[in-house]
Amino acid sequence: MASQRLIGLFLTYALALTLASSGFFAGVHSYSRPPPRKNLRLDDHDSDAGPDSPQQVHISLVGEDKMRISWITSDSAPATVEYGTAPGAYANSATGSTTSYHYVTYESGSIHDVVISPLKPNTQYYYRCGSNSQEFSFKTPPSVFPIKFAVAGDLGQTEWTASTLQHISKSNYDVLILPGDLSYSDYDQPLWDSFGRLVEPLSSQRPWMVTQGNHEMEKIPLVHTQAFTAYNARWRMPYEDSNSSSNLYYSFDVAGVHVIMLGSYTDFSQGSEQYTWLEGDLRKIDRERTPWTVVIVHAPWYNSNVAHQGERESVEMKAAMEGLLYRSRVDVVFAGHVHAYERFNRVYNDKADKCGPVYITIGDGGNREGLATEYNNPKPDISMFREASFGHGQLDVVNATHALWSWHRNQDDEAVRSDSIWLTSLSSNSACKL
């Protein structure tokens, strides 16, 4: 079996590289990168764990009083979660579903999804997955302000990733937002398993809300024609709850913030399903209930880095959707893809505009490809801060009118802010009233 997997992986890589060199894949422009840091690969979850022991545990929000618990076992096991508000005391239980997927010669383990509810806000819960589980715990987000988001894009699995996760773990965040490019599996499916093990200490304790990037596509013409197979199977998000037809774009509310996760690598043109869904979702926002609106994409719409200039996922998506976001008074747009940090002013149509969103690129989570160190000069007037360093961001939404954004470099041994700015919600700005 091991030799078959290696042969299959070799053939997958060989075909993918051949097709890429001949122009089948048109997502990424080449540019110089500094040497990468050491890759991490967690092949063994626990040498003493049985085949029905849970691994790669992560949680995600499903509505205001529900949480999805997801995990994988190497063998069949019940999709059951026992949980309660005290250690070792599981007064409640819920049962969900089990799926798996096939990719070339790779067969995934059993992927379990269980939604538990009703849950109290800002409360610590203790839980077990399946029949042979250690105890995990998580804290639900608050139902009212303040709330803190951790934001990190293009994580990957390197020593820089481990540094980013360590910094995030100390931030006392409520919800993590990941703007795409999770595992950097790039056809090597066991790297998805490795990524799940790497992030489990954090993703099992706080909800992780993610969207896809180009490294999640994993589509091979003639061999594996379905894109996002592993991503959709492993990281199921609550798209049905926002009337979306796709796991690649969805929205959710949490503690006065409406968060919209968009798909840069699925159809975004005017009249597409995603465009029509976004129009409807923006129209339904109740600013009395959710005075803040935050949007997540992968490919940035504003970018003064040399990397990833002119890509259709940035240029054409911006042309199609920027007006929708502006007219709906979106407060902040986060993106990844470019492996550096950059914060723009409030912008619309390439000009500073007090009623436009603040655009922030944060694709510096720790990926194996290294940093994008070259910027276009002179610096555009609308670019307020830019730096090619690994790190993560924190959005502290204090109340209905004010939030503190801060970016933290990994090079800093202490939690030192490298960039920060106080934001005022557009819903509280009388000059921007709809």
C-alpha cells in the first residue's frame, strides 16, 4: 500500500508539473522569493492512539448558538460528540454524519461532522469525539461586544507557521479568520492530515472560519477534474445557513459583526451565483443588529507588492464586486495570497474615500514559498503601511462604533504591535449613511 501511494503521488506531481509548465494552470505569476524556512510534517498523530481515536479536530460556527465539531479517524467510528460545561461531565450528546473522499490513489480517513446546540455565549465547554477520545474544550464567542478576531492568511506548515500559531495562541481571541491557502498540500493529500494535526491545539479550542485560496484547488485535468475536493470535504463551513449554494462562499453573524467569506476561485462575474448571492446577502444586513461588516477574499483587490499583479482573480473580481461592497458600506476587506503585510486607507475606485472599506493584505502566516519582499515604488498614496514579514493580525471590535486593528510580526519575541489603527464603523458615520 505504501509503495502504491508513493507511485500515485509521483504520477500526480509529474502530471501536475507538466501541465503547469504547458499553461494549464494560470493562477500564479512567477517572482523571486527569499529562501523558505524548514517545512513541518506531522505524519503521526499519536503512536498510542487507536484507529478510532479522533485527530485533526477543529470547530466552526453554525448560527449563533451552534458549533460544528469536525475530526478524522483512520478507521470507522461513531460520529458522536458528548459535551458539557464541566470537565468530565458530559450532560449532552449529539450525532452527526461521516464522509470520506478519494483523490487519485489517496483514500481519506473517516471525516466526522457533528453540530451541537444550543450553546450559551462566552462559555467554556468540554467535549469528547466518538467512543475513544481524550477530552477537548472550547469557548463560545460572546453574543455582544467586545469581540476579538485573529486573522492569518496563507498559513502552510513551516517553522514560521508554528511561530504564527504560537503568537495567536497568546492573543485570547474569540474567532480565527483564515483568508485562504491553508495546508499547501498541492496534491500531496497526506499534507492535509499533517496540517490538521498542526493546527488542532488551536482549532479545537476556538472556531476557525476559513475560505479557499489557489492552493486549495488541486484540480488535475483528465485525472482529477473536480476542484476543492479535499478542502470541501475537510473544512465544511456553514454556507447553507446564509442561503449559499456553495461551501466556497458564505456569511455569518457573531457579536454584532457580519462576516462575508467570498470565493476568489469560483465564478464571481456579474450574474453568477456568487454575485447574485452577495447582492442578496448585503441587502439583508441589519446595521442595528450588526453595525460592522467585514469581507474576506483570497486574492487582494488592492496591492502595491510586485507579487501577483494583474491576476484576474484580483482585477476582474474587484471590477465586478467593488461597487457592491462600497454601496453597502463594508468596513474592512481582508485578503491573503501576497506573502507580505499591507494596509490601505479607506478606498474606492483606486482613490481614498472616507466611505470605502479599509483594505488589508495579510498573506504572511508562514507558507513554505517565503516572503514577497519587493514593492512597487513610489508607494501609492493610498497605501498606509507595508512590510514583508511573517505575522498575524488582531481585530478588536470594542463596540458598535470603534475597533482596534493591530498587526504583529513573528520576529518580535513579545506581542509588540508593528502596525495599528483605530477604526470607526461606517454605520456610525453620518456622512456615509445609506
